[in-house]
Amino acid sequence: MFWRFFSFIAWQLLGGLAGWYATSFTRAATSELVGTLAGVVLSGAAWFLMDTSRGVRLLHWLRVGDASEVAMRTGLWGEVSDRARRLIRAREQMTQESQRRLQDFLSALQASPNGVLLLDANGQIEWLNQTAAAHFGLDAQRDLMQHLGNLVRDPGFASYFAKRDFRHVLTMPGRESTPARPVKLSVQLHPYGEGRLLLLSSDITAVEQAEAMRRDFVANVSHEIRTPLTVLAGFVETLQTLPLNDEERQRYLALMAQQAERMQSLVNDLLVLSRLEGSPLPSDTEGIAVSTLISQLEQDGRALSAVMNPSCEPMHELKFESLLSGEIIGAPSELLSALGNLVSNAVRYTPSGGKIEVRARLLADDRAEFSVSDTGPGIAPEHLPRLTERFYRVDRSRSRDTGGTGLGLAIVKHVAQRHGGELIIDSTPGKGSVFRIIFPASRVRLPKELPASPPAAPGASAPDPASSR
Ligand code: ADP
């Protein structure tokens, strides 16, 4: 400020001096005075013009200039320009930072598995993420500033939106929902700001399906238990009220034992399933020898086939062979239970005199295949996709008569999956069925990989001749 004042005075002094000097040759005192005054006024005006032009230049720079350039460097205007430039740059940096944060924020919302949609006070879409676009069949660019009520035509949503009571969650079909593949959305609007709305949507199809399955499961279990329980209660009442002779009493008690056994099998299978669901994945070190598995299956299969025959002789032609020596890595009890279920089904559903073959072999890609084939009634193709559903039965009465629970194949599939394997079912009605479990190579331990066993004691039995690769 001092320099500005000083330069103004200096200009005027110089102007006055110049005016005096220019008129000093006239030798008239009045002319010299007028010349000096004129010099002062003219230099003042020149200083003012120059100063104003610098001010105008600065104003122009402020209006359209580039903040990275310096409009002027010296004087008061130079300092004003420098300070303005710094202020502008600080603002620009703040704006860039806010932009970056906004972008980060929008990217986070974009990555959200839930749909997020922002509406202005008129119900027009201000922003939406891709998930919301997919849920409502919208286009994240094209539909901006469109009225949401015009784009989402579901009647449930229309009345929810119109009532403007957003305290509860709305469940509505998703845009891609079809009768064959229903998609369920949970939608809620949240008011914020001045009349604006935040819409959150999530795909609850899986949750709804799980809930429906849980309901079905509870209903099925109750039904399965209620039937034998009702029969048992009836027999108990009969025993209590009727004067029965010994023979009749024994007959009723045998029927009661049958029903109790049925309930026991059901509870056992339910416990197996719940253990499978709740326990960690099977070990990847422990295993069971294929030959042990096959001989255990043979023992149980022959026993079951004999039990089903009044003469107590196996009523089927049974063949068990292991073409694979080595181990299956996993939980032995689960493996036995799964394969045992397949053998038990084959025995229970194949009529007397039928042929049942159980075989273990190594596939070309080092996977292990266990197959159980029978010459039973076979299964019509339309039932095959649903066979592993809990309580799904093709022949309900045959299943019950032979002590089936409807959970066997569900257990088999679960065990196979827990071991990284798969269950494959092939069946021809009237000819028979083949159930195969294929374990991945990672679950197969071949003899060369097995830890060396101690040398056989003299007289120890030779290796199982049936076990060969
Ligand atoms: P269940 O305890 O009733 O046998 P599963 O889950 O083991 O239940 O089997 C489901 C249904 O698949 C059975 O009810 C039966 O109708 C059919 N099924 C299973 N194995 C065979 C088979 N080997 N031959 C014919 N039908 C079979």
C-alpha cells in the first residue's frame, strides 16, 4: 500500500517537474505554475489510466483466465492476482478431492450387491447402481431423470410408492421373474433430505426358497413321524382295551415294533443329514481302503437280502468286486453310509431273483467310480431330477413297506458333494438302474502313494485277489 501511494506521489512530482521544466523557458511565473499543475494533473491521469488498465487485465484474467498462469507480478494488483490464484487453486484442489471422494463413494455403491437408487423430490431418478438397474429392468444412463413410477409398473410397487408409507419392506417380483424361475425382491424406500428418497432393493430369491424348503421339510418330517405314531397309538389303545389272546398280542407287538423301527430309521437319517450339514468338510488325510468298503457293503447287502426273504437266504444274485486297490480319502463313516444307502436301495427295490452288482474301479483320469446296478423296476426319466430331494419317492408305499425314509439319496448326494464327487443316476423303466458315485482323483490314494506297511508276518493272508487296478 505504501509503494502504491509512493508511486502515485512520485508520478505526480515527476509530472509537475516535467510541466515546470517545459514552461520554464517562457520566463513567466504564471505559465510555470500552470505548466507544473498541468504536469501534475496529466501524470495523475496517466497513473490512474495505467492502474485501471492493470485492474481491468486482472478482472479479465479472473473471468476467463487460467489459474495456473500469473496475471501480473508486481504492485497491489500483482498481490491481488497472486492471492486470487492461490485461492482458486486451493478451491480447485478441494473440488478435485470432493470429486474423487464422490467417485469412490459411487464406485462403492456400484459394487454393492444391493440395488441403490436415488430419487429427487419429484420422484425422478437421480442416480442408480447396476444392481438396481438389473432388479427393475432399468438403464442406468437412459432412465436418469425419468419418473420411477412410470418405469416400474408392478401393481404392488405402484401402490407402495403412491401411499408414501415406507415403514415396511415390500416384497415384489423382480424384472426377470418367470413362473419357472421366480425372482423375489425385497424393496424399501427411505426418505432423506428435502423430499428425496433412497430406494434399497435386494434379491431374496434364495432366502425365500430356503424358507420354503424349511417349511416343506418341517411339514414332511411331521407327516412322516405322525403316521407311525398314530398307528402305534392305535395299537396301544387296542392292547389296553381289548381282551386279546397271546397270539394276537404277539402280532400287535410285532406291528408296533415295526412302526417304532420306522420312526427310529427316520430319526437316524435326519440326524445323519443334520450332522452332514453341520460338520466341517471330511478329512483330506484319513481314508478307507476300497477293499474294506466293498467287503463291508457285501456283508450288509447280503444280510439285507436275506432278511427280506422268508427263507432267510439272499433273495438276489449279488456280485461285489473291487477293481481298484487303494484308498478313498475322506470320512469312512460317511462313505460307508452313502454307498450302503445305494446297496440298500438296490436290494429293497429289486424283486426276488434280480441281479445286483456293486463295483469299484479306477477311471482313465484317476477318478474312482463306485457303481451299484440292479435289474429292478427302474425309474421313469421325469423322476430322475428330483430323486435326491428330501422325502421324494417314486413309489411311496414300496418305500415305506421296505423301511425307506425318503432321505437315502439326499444323504448319498450330500456325502458325494462333501467329498468333491458327484452322484450319477441312469435308469430304464422295466430294466433296472445304475447309481454311480465318482470321486475326484484328489480323493483317491493309490497303493504307491500309501505309507509303506510293515512286512507281513509269516502266514499272513495274501492280498485280496479281487483288488487290482
Ligand atoms: P427311500 O428311503 O424311499 O428309498 P431314497 O432317497 O433312498 O428314499 O430314494 C428315493 C426314491 O428313489 C425311492 O423312494 C425310490 O422310489 C427310488 N429309488 C431309489 N433307488 C432305487 C432303485 N435302485 N430302483 C428303483 N427305484 C429306486
